[in-house]
Amino acid sequence: MGRRLALLVATYEYQDAGLRGLTAPAHDAEALAGVLRDPDIAGFEVTTLINEPHYRVGEAIGDLFRDRRRDDLTLLYFTGHGLKDDEGHLHLAMGNTRRDNLAFTSLPAEQIDRAMTGCASRQQVLILDCCYSGAFPAGRLAKGDADMHTLERFRGRGRSVLTASDATQYSFEGDQVHGRAPQSVFTRHLVSGLRDGSADLDGDGDITLDELYAYVHDKVVEEMPQQRPKKQENVEGRIVIARNVNWQLPAHVRHALASPLAADRLGAIEGLADRYRTGNATVRQRVEEEMRRLLDDDSRSVSAAAAARLQALTGAGEELAPTAPVPVPPPQDSAPALPPEPHALPAPPPVPQDRIRWSVTTDASVHASLAVVSGSVHVGDERGRVYAVETATGRDHWCFDAGNPVRAVLAGPEGTVGVTAGPYFHLLDARTGAERWQFKVRQRITALPETDGGSVYLANTNSLYALSLATGEKSWTYCPRIAPFLWVTAAGGLVWTATGRAVYGVNAATGNRKWRTALPSPISSRSALSEWFLYVGTGSGYVYAIDALTGQIRWGTPVGSGVSVSPVLADGLVCVCTPCPPRPVPCGGGLPRPARYRRHRPRRTGWCTSPTWAVGCTRSSTTAGCERGGPVRRIR
């Protein structure tokens, strides 16, 4: 295992009288050093430099990145003043920095970039807690944007850069800078997230750099909306910064283990097993302790299941088996057994030709959903063309060229059609095919758009956008930047979305996060919303009911194996489709539901897609596509 080295640089006293307006507290770096140095939390070899001249800091940075191995982890942290010269180049101000001689008295970003580029380590972390805008003498204008564009200075393989845009206010009077910088909100949340383990967002016992950034970003934006931390990385795999020393089992697992019902305790075993598979050594030890405690459970079905699962996870021998391994019928309070696996369903018979009313051939293969609006079927193909075909006659009504392969065609409100194609979202008039507006994201759209009221919500690999339905103008952006968004749902002034292991509730008016809920295993399905509950399926075969207003997990139920499609609610049941026989789950999960959930049913006015029907048990499925275009048919 490689070494873990950290260099922390803090500058808050300057020889240049014009820079004395910056009064960031010195204990920021000292507090971070204490957390990183703690062997139980991070275990770094830490060097701290406070108010040192530029040549002393430059020498220390050179030592940090020199003679490193590939598996070493290097961390460089700077808190102080960021300046830019006439060409817009970033300089970090040291104790002896002079604004009229930045080239020879400060630490240029280019020097740090060269040192990091020459380092063999493939785990390099740079954290800059400094202001983006420089303070210059009166009458001296800097070229370029007002922002530093700090991230553009530090691009390289194996490198991650975190920056904080502190809300430092300055006023210029002649050649002096007056005012003061508030206490570093960024570093304060950075330290607290590491110290108490709250930055362990997925609950696996490790705090990765992605999790730390997402935690700090949300905390900073919540406290100071005008400050927007940023992140850039080019790293293979994940970088573990610290361990969660205060890790504990999720609340719903603890409640299930403490339940007097054997069925609840039996269901908690799979949650423990999933934590064992994804957690670090501390998590596995805690899970194993809970498993061994269940070996003495008064329910033989629980103790037998715990012994079997523990043996499978740890490879332990026969001593884990219950003392009396005789067949025991399941208790009356346990969940009903799943039905036996059915035989494969026969292939459906071909559709008689006399039942086909019309057929339309597209120019390329179709991999997008269909949408029916204003008496026409709308379909998009791989060449980027969207067709409107009259449902009654099959006659082409209009054609729109999106310019990129079409991934989804959605029926929108007020006679509109939404089209996702590459990085673009197009809003079309369903009757004429005229484009009302378009919006481009930086990469690709990863989640089907959703509407509620007068807004459109869509997501790409790291951002959630709110757009005006009338004009397409962006209202706000929510950017935790931890993983691609999987889906978007909106209703009643709230927007919900999900990344790999977490579900977010966002204020639809402001874009501020209301809550975040981490799930034990990766989310594998879209959500279903009903009576202010979100129902979400995971790859480990669990369905969770989440309070849409607070983010609290109300219950989690195993359904056999991974849930790959959105749950469907009908007649008080949550219906899911899995590779093994599905089990209907009561919507309330056996828990009494407060009256407010029955009174306030969210009104859904979003995009519509064709319904999906599941009959019996689906063992495998295939999707047929056309190599050179394909027909769109209407069948009687």
C-alpha cells in the first residue's frame, strides 16, 4: 500500500499592505491537519506551512510530488488569496507576495501544474480554498473573465481538483483593499464531514473524494447560495480520503433487527449481507457481529438464514450452523414463500396481416419511445429525424431533423413534443413540427425529462436543470457532481432525482436540496410516485418506500433479485418485475400511514410514455431493432 502525504498551506498575513484585507482564520489549516493526521480517520503524513514566503512553499510542493510511487496518495491544500495577472494567469499569494511583482513573489499555478504533471502518483488531490477574483491596484484592468477559471489550470491524468469560490467582498479606495473575508465555509464543512463521518454518503464506511465534494458542495450552497464549489477530475477508480469512524447500520436495518417479528429480522439479513459486500473492514466487522448475534435468535428460520448467509460471506465452517439443524416449518409471521418458478412463456403468435391498418417505414432504426399527441404518433430514428404520423391514416404529417440520434420522444403539456437527441433537448409544436426552443447540456442527457407546472426538468451526467417551458431559459442548476443522474420526477413544487446510491429531493422553485437519502445498494429502476411516497428498486432485490417530503425511508422489502424496471402501483400494491417470480408488496409496508399522505395526492402533469405491461414471470428479454430502418405499425 502506498504512502498518504498531505501538504497544507495557509496564508493570511501579507507584507503587501494592499492585501491585508484578507483575514481568513489560521485554524482552518490546523483543523484540517488534525483530521488528516488522525490514524483512525485518514492517516496522512501531514506538513503544515503558515504565512511562509513563496520560495519556501515552492520547495515544499516540489518535495511533495518528487520521488513518488504510482500508488501514493498526495494531497495539496491551499487557503489564502488568489490573484491573477494581466494575462489572466492564476497566482497563489504567499506572505511575501507583491501585487506589482507577481511573477517573482507569488506561486504561479503553472509551477504547481508542472510539479503535478511530473509526479508518478496516479492519486493526486488539489484543494484550493481561495477567492477567484483578484485584487488589483486602481486603474489596472485584468484581461479575461472575472472568474479565475481555476480548473482550467490544473488538467492532468490521475488528478482531482476541488475549488471553493469564497464570497469575499472588497472595495477599492486608491491602491488599498478594505473589507474582510468571512470564515471559510468550505474548509469548515470539509473538516466536519471527515471528522464525524457525515460525508460517507453511501454508508460503506469509506469517504471518497466524490462523496466529500458532494457533501461539502451541498452544505456550502445551503449556507451561502452565492458560493459554488467546483470539481474536476481525471482519475481511474475512486480515491478514499478517510474512514467513517462513526459508522452505524442504517436506521431501517436497525429497526428491522429490533423488531419482534421474525419476518422483519429475516428481511434484515439481506441488508446486512449487502453492507458486508460493499463496506470496508470496519463495516464488515460490525455486520459480522450482528450476523453472529442472529445465530442465537429465538426464531429457527432467522438463525438458520443468518448461519447460511454468514458462511457464504466469510467462508466459515460448519460450526456456524444451528445446533439442531432439523427441518422447521416457517413461522406464521414470516413473509409468504415465493411461488415456484414457471416454465418459459411461449412466443406470441404473429399478428395477422389483415389486422395491420397501416405501416410507415423510417429512414433508420428506431430505439426511442413513441409519443401520441394531437392525433399523431411521433417517432424518432437513429439519423436524428422525428416523424409525425396521423394515427387514423398513417399519413406523414411533418418531419423534424434533430441532428443527433433520437433517444426519446415524449408527449408534453399544451400540445408539445419533447425530443432528446445527443446533448440537446428540443421542444416542438405537436401540430406543425416547429421548434419552440432547444437546450444543450455539456455532455449527454442521462434521464428522461419531466415537467410540472411551467418548468421542464432534465439531467445530464452531473447536473439537474430547470428550464422555462415557455422560453427554454434556465432557471437554476443543481450540481452535486458525484454520479450521473438516473431519473427525474416532479410534482407539487418538488423535484426528485437519483444517482447510483442516493435519492435527492430538490425545491422546484429555487433548486436547493431539501433532503438526500442514501440506499444500501445501487438504484436500478426508475421511481414510482404515489401519495407522496417514492417507490424505488435496487440491484440487490429490494424495494424501498421513501417519504417524498422528508426523505425518510419508511420500509424496505426484499423481492428476490434485482429490480430493473419502475414499480407500478395498483389496488394498494407495489408491483415489481424481477428475474425471479415477483412478489406484490403492500403500499404501506405494513405501517400505518399518516392522514396527510391520503389527503394530498400529487398531480402529475409530466411527459407521457407508452405503458409497460408485465405478465407472469419474465426470465429474459430481447429488443428487436432494424438494421436499415423499420416499420411503425398500427394494429387493430
